[in-house]
Amino acid sequence: MDDVLVTGLGALSPLGAGVAAFWRGMHKAGTAPSRVPDPLAHMDHPLMYLVPEADLPDGPGEQDGLPLGRGSRFALAAAREAVADAGLAALPGASGAPGPGAGPGTGPYAAGPYAADGGLDPRRVAVALSTGMGDTDLHEGWWTGEAPASGRWAPPFPLASVVGAWFGAQGVNTCVSNACAASGYALSVGADLIRSGEADVVIAGGAEAYSRVALACFNRLGAIDPERCRPFAVERQGTVFGEGAAVLVLESATHARARGARTVYGRLAGAGWSCDAYHATAPEPSGEQIERAMREALREAGAGTGSGSGSGAESGGLGFVIPHGTGTELNDVVESRVLDALTPRTPLYSVKALIGHTGGAAGAFAALAASLVLRHRTLPPNVPVGEQDPECAVPLPSGSAPMTGAYGLVNAYAFGGNNISLVFGEAAA
């Protein structure tokens, strides 16, 4: 079975525009949420980790007459960076303007999966993106009269079709929306499309933008921390949302070699899905199903569950974990217990402590971070969250350290009991 490689990365986050800004922010380890600039955010804790105003995409405002919301614009900005980073200059839209939508069988697309002249077959380029709220900011504006009503109905979840149309991707275009596990599932779907021979290249990831409705709902649930996102901290009181987009270009190893891909960040080596089938919002207390997902992902990847302290790259061990860890009380305890039993002493890096809980994009941001750690072979310092909860006995290094294993484990969980674990590994030499 062909390896699934990560050949391009793109990001727009509370740390700024671009992957370089994200990596720098991971090392600075200092962020804080701010009050949302929304006069109608009548709620106890209107806090969020927001994309800086200076880094907001300046468009496009619409595509083929379809109004685009903040989520779609975020997704497109990250996808454009990822495609450029992968060196897919032959892909329509890679130059910065939307693709012409040239059909198969003509021009450079007539020669199969990878044309001799450097063209890509758009029929074998797929898109798998995710979101929890999509472009609901458009609808929220229309409902309240803040924005002029559009003459056209706009779907709330157009992200994959928007990105697919921009790049002329004629393979599968799908938008996954199973809450906070969504982008993990989207990446897994992308890997499956490649392994099954349905696609050579998949633009995969997730995007999430401020939604008044979503933030108000979590306030009503009492699930928003009044200060910041503090996973595994003894004083945590809930989560704090973040916004942005993270996109990875997944590519079959055969295709990447044929075109001479210039950078390989790593490979998506394993995935495990499960469902608690327990409660609409609460995690199942024993952690049986999240453990099942982790074990399946590690098994598929062929990764050992030994710790970073004694299982180095040469033995194929697990070097780090990027947990789901939202800052909510039960979620952090359950995940910590499973990790302590399954991957003892393996260091964790908390993305949510850095940029908040990005909902449907959380798994993609975790995958982005894992890819960068593998590429640079360095685990950045965790954002200080205060005293650690003794019930969350997991290693959260406060300083930067060299990575000691060949694999990284990524977890993403969601309402409805949806669980996914992904294992990213170093690319073969």
C-alpha cells in the first residue's frame, strides 16, 4: 500500500497568517484570548482567540455569485498556501487566480495522473475539508440585519466546494462536519482516498470562524473558561474557542516521487475511529472508545507505544502526543488516564493552550503542529497553564526539547462520542 505523504502546509491562525507565523508562535508560547468585537455578543464570557485583524483575508467576497463567509475565506487562504508550499504550480488556481475549470481529456490533463509536461489530472485531485459552523456568520448577519440580505441563498457549509472550484479539483469534494473531530476525520478520509486509488492528491484540513450562536451556546452550557484555555490545569473552568484554518496537502508517495516533490513533512501513517455511543455531549468516563481509537491508529502505523524517554526513532517509538485536551473537566481527566496507561511518559504538546479550541479545525491544527514537529525534530514548549491537575498526570514540558521518537499521535474528540486518532510518522528516506 502506497504511503500517504504530507507535502504541503497552510495556516491562518490567531498567531497570524502562514505556517512560519504558526511555528514561531509555538515557540513563543504566549497567547491570550480577547473579547469578540461583536456588539450583539450578550453573554457572560464573550472571549475567543481571534485571527489578527491585519491578517484577515481581503477576499474573495463571493465565488460565482455565491457569497462567501469568514470560514470559506479562511479555508481558501490556508489552502492556497498549502498548495503553493507543495509546489503544485500546475494545479489551476495555484497562481493566485481561480482555475478556469478546464475539463478532462484536453490540454495537460489528457495524459493521466501525472502528465509528462508537469500537469496534474484534476480528476485525481480531491478536497476533504471540515468545519463545525462553516459560513454561519453570513446567516447571523442577515438574521439580525447587520448585513444586507443576499439575493442568493448561501449554504452554511460550502468550504470544500469553494476550495475545489478554486483549484479545479474534479475528484471527490466533501465537507465533514461531525463537530470537533471533523478535521481529523477529513484527513483520514483524504488518506483513504489515496490508499484506495481514488486520488493522487488531497487538499485536506479544516476551518472555523467566529459564530455568535456557537459561542452563546457554550456560554449557556457553562463550558467557557472566563480567563483562557487551560487544558489539564487544576483551575480550568472550560474551554475557549479559537478561529482559523489549517490545511495539509496529502499525496501518494508514488505521485510525489514522480513529480519530484520538494518537501515532505512526514506521512499520515495510521488512523483509528470509534464512537462512545454514550452521551450527546459528555465523554464516556472509562475512556474505552478513545483508547480503542488510539490503539488502532498506532497499530496501523506500526508505532510502538513506548515513551519518549526510552523509545527512540531507531525503534519506531512514539515521540509525542498532541491531545484533544479542551480544558473541560471530564474530557481532560478521561484522556489523561488513557494516555498515562497507554503511552506513559510520552510528552504532550497542547495546541489548544496556544490558540484555543478551534472546533471543526482542531484536528487539522493538531496535524499541522505534528507535521512541523516531525519536520524540525523539535517539540516546542507548552504554554504555561498554571498548576497541573493531579488527576491529569501527563507530561507537559515547559521547555523546548528534541524529539526522540519517530511518530506523533494526534487525538480529536467530539459531541456525539465521535473519536479519531491519527499517527504521523517521519517520511522514509
